Amino acid sequence: MIRLSLNQKTVNRWSLAEAVEGCARAGIESIGIWREPLAAVGTARGAKLVRDAGLRVSSVCRGGFFTMPEGLARTAAIDDNRRAIDDAALLEAACLVLVVGGLPAGSTDLPSARRRVADALQELAPYARERRVRLALEPMHPVYCADRGVLSTLAQALDLAEQFDPDVVGVAVDTFHVWWDPDLDAALQRAAGRIACFQLADWITPLPADTLHARGMPGDGHIDFRRIRSLVDATGYTGDIEVEIFNLGLWARPGDETVDLVARRFAEHVA
Amino acid sequence: MIRLSLNQKTVNRWSLAEAVEGCARAGIESIGIWREPLAAVGTARGAKLVRDAGLRVSSVCRGGFFTMPEGLARTAAIDDNRRAIDDAALLEAACLVLVVGGLPAGSTDLPSARRRVADALQELAPYARERRVRLALEPMHPVYCADRGVLSTLAQALDLAEQFDPDVVGVAVDTFHVWWDPDLDAALQRAAGRIACFQLADWITPLPADTLHARGMPGDGHIDFRRIRSLVDATGYTGDIEVEIFNLGLWARPGDETVDLVARRFAEHVA
């Protein structure tokens, strides 16, 4: 399937080797790789697996979580982001996705948490540039603002990204996170040349109890994928399109079934 | 408590008469009234209860739910909104809150649903003007975009409201719905003279399974109430401040306990 990328999270029970083989069986040429299953096989061995299979790496997921104030935890977070950049470089990934993190525990100071995202980017961008890794700031649905990502809109992500070279800092556009945004059309127009990653998941209702795992397969929910895809196309983005679904029901199914479903839904709702 | 208003939904098990008496016992001078408990006692009798107790009515909740295409259901929705305007007029309420509605069943056409909100307002505004009722467009947290309210930001609500006289169409600002918005400061500045209703509820995590009942008492979550209140103050808003909490745990408690807690938290986090 041209441009379809399987994000590993969609087949969460598979190891990296299994996901690589699953892509090959389904004729999928690109994969979004998560750092935990990569670490489980060893970064170098994982990179060889992917390279030997001839797969493109559409993203490494993920860096970020650097909204805490100065201190040991923040230093550790910045160090871990450098390792994530190293991983992305070794995999020759199209980008490293950054989920910036929520409010620090006990804090209600949202403006300060947002300022610290800008500070972290200033620290990480030179390291990313040296290693030719593109960072992809991911705006998160406001349902995650408190506990996962204080970047809430694409415009806000662009405000940050535009302070850097587009080859160093871009944005990740995930339909699940941005579909509701009344300013989406204008923000996507502005995102021309900045889209480093394009991900698909549907918004389903009623929202499952665990919001982290509340995403649906394209076609199961309320998002107009063709409309958003045409807006993304209009920016000139020609990269891979990842299907990334966090969903406990889906994860309980055999991986090959899920991959088939992904390919069918992609053909039906997106391609 | 000066300016504190008890929204009836916070003491959901109480009848209107019980809520009116509860306010009197607690020294609360204002109430936000829901149409269902009002209908249960009869609109005229309910209005007399409130008037005899000397309470201000800070809002009537609610009208709206008019995003469906032309047809019988839409006609019925517009008619019901006229009845809601009548209720608000009889109660001499500061406003009628409008929760506009989500996507029609099976539709993914968000732009059209949003256009129909503008159409409905055009139909209802003259009726509201004649009866001297102020409509309050309520932007809803994007978690509700699909199933409850396609107005997702304060700026978007203002775009609509500004097509009308500010005495006829204003906005409702609920901390739960707007706290995450990176453009909140600018939107609130722009909202000067348009704020018809100011409501408080906290954003708690993990988000309770049923998103409708996911709201917390001020101080239990992640919202900086003083910061938002100072922005609202800066607009010149001097009206009542409602505490409106949809929360099953809270609803299970005796009403007087809840009212005491509301008053304490208001003093601690807002006043």
C-alpha cells in the first residue's frame, strides 16, 4: 500500500520483529517504531531488522515529557530525549515525535508548563540538527492537556516550530488530536513545509473509559478523513500516512487481522 | 456569599423548591436553574418560588441542540428553544445558556454542523430580543465536540456572537470547557461586554469513565481559578459566578453538605 505506514502501537502485542514481518506479509512499506519494543530487541539489531526488510521508518515514538521545572527529573528527561534522537538517527526515521507532557504533579500553572516546552526545544534542537533528525511537535487533543500534552492546537505547535529551521522542528498531525479544531484549515495551510508526520485514528463515542486507549479505527467514528487528508495534501506533504490506534479491543485481536483491517480502512476512508 | 450562584446541577437530586431553600440556608443569593426541575414544579409556580425567596437567576440551562439538518427534528428543536426563551423571560434570568449540540447521527460533516448553529441563532435572536432574554453561547470542551457541542473555543463562540447585539447574544464561560485553550487570554480580552454567564468546575484526572459527569469541585483538579477569574474580571464582568458540577460522587451526598463545600471552595479558590 503506497504511503500507508503501520504504527507499531496499532499492533501493540507484536515485537518489533513480528511487526516488521507483518508489514512484509501485508505489502506495507513503512513503519512507525516505538522506543520500548526497539529497546527490547536492542537498538542496533532493531535498526538492522528494519533495514534488511527494506522498510521506511515514518516516525520514532516518542520523545517529550519535559514540562517539569529545573531539577533532576528535567535533566533526566532531556537526556532521554537525546537518546531518542540517537535512536531516530540510527533508524534514519523521518522524524522523532514529541509528546510534550502535561502539568507537573500538583501544579495548575499551565502558562509556565508551556514555556518550558519552548525551553526544552531550544536545548534539543541543536542536538537534533547535528544528527539530522527532524523533531515533530505533536499537538494533543485538549482531553490530554492536564496529564499528557500541554500543546493543544496545531497553531500553538506551529508557533513553537516556526522558531526553528523546518528541517529541524516540524509538527505531527494526528487526526484524533486535531479534528475538532475550528481553526484547523488555517493552521494546516500555515503548516506547509512543517508536517513531519501524519497519523490517523478516529474519534469514537461514547469515549472509552480509559482516555489513553480511546482511539478508533478510521471509519468507526466521527472524523472526516478525506477532508483532513485533502488539507494535508494541499500543504505539499507527500510522506507516509501512519495508522496509529490505541485501543484495548483492537490489541486483543491477532496482529495479522488488525493489519488487514488497517489496509482495508485506509483504502476505504483515506487513499 | 456575594456573587456566588448555585447551579442546580450541582445538587442534582434536589427539587427546585429544595434548591431554593438550600440557597437561603447557606446565604447564597443567586441560582442557575435547569428546565427539567422547573418543568416538574410548573414554570409559573417555579418562578414564584424563586422570586419569593429573593434569589437572582444567573442562568437558565439550557437551550441549544440545533445542529441537525432541516426537517421535523430541527423544527421541534427551534420550537423548544423558543419555550426555553419564554422560561428565561419569566424567571428574569441573566441569560439562557445554549449548548449547541454535536454532530448529527452518522455525520462526519463538522463544518456543516457548525454552519447550522449560525442559522439557528439567526432564527432565535429576534425572539430573544423581543422577550429581553440574553442568549449565552457556550463553547464546550473539545471532548464533547462529537456528541454535545460543536462550538469548541471561546473565539469561535465570539465569532458567532459578534454578529448580534451584545444584549441579545453573549457567551457562557465555563472554566471546565475553556481552561486548556492557548488563546484563552486573547479570547477573554475580546469577550469584554459579551460574557453573559461565568461558570466554575474543575478538570480532574484520571477523567471519570462517563465524560458527561467528569467535572470536579474547584480545588480538586488542574485549573487555576484565580487566573481565569482575574481575566474575566478584566473584561468588566460583574455578574454572578456559578458553581456547576456534574459529578456522580457529589450527587450521592446530602445537598446541604455539597452547598457548604461549594461555599468553602468558592472562598478558597475564587473569591
